[in-house]
Amino acid sequence: MAIPKFILGDNTDFESAIFVIHTDFPRFIINLEDDQIEWLEDFDAQDEDELVSETKNLMEQAYQFYDREISRYDEK
């Protein structure tokens, strides 16, 4: 089964939060309300340098995905 790279999520226990789930490596969930990231991968010390540099890029992609999705809802 093919799944999208990003998925929007919400939960009524977190009323004002919107989550973006990144399904490719490195998998994570970002809370767009406060930019907190929950990594769904285990990293070793070698991965940390690459992860730090890639995190900014992944966050930008997550926000772009969110903006695109919301604009599509607004169009309807």
C-alpha cells in the first residue's frame, strides 16, 4: 500500500493542536501549535549531526504541506 509522505492529524484531547505526521524516514509527528517534535525513530550519535541539519528542512516541508492542505479545504 502506498501512503503519503505527510498526513494531517488532530485529536479532541488537544483542542487547539494540529499535527503533521511524517511517514518517511525519519518518521516523526510535529505539533504545529508549539513546534514540538516527537521522533518515531531511534537515533545513534552518528545520526545526530545529520538529524539536526535535516530537522529545519523537514519542519519547512511539514508547514508547506499544512498550508497546501488548508488552502485546498478553503477552495471547496
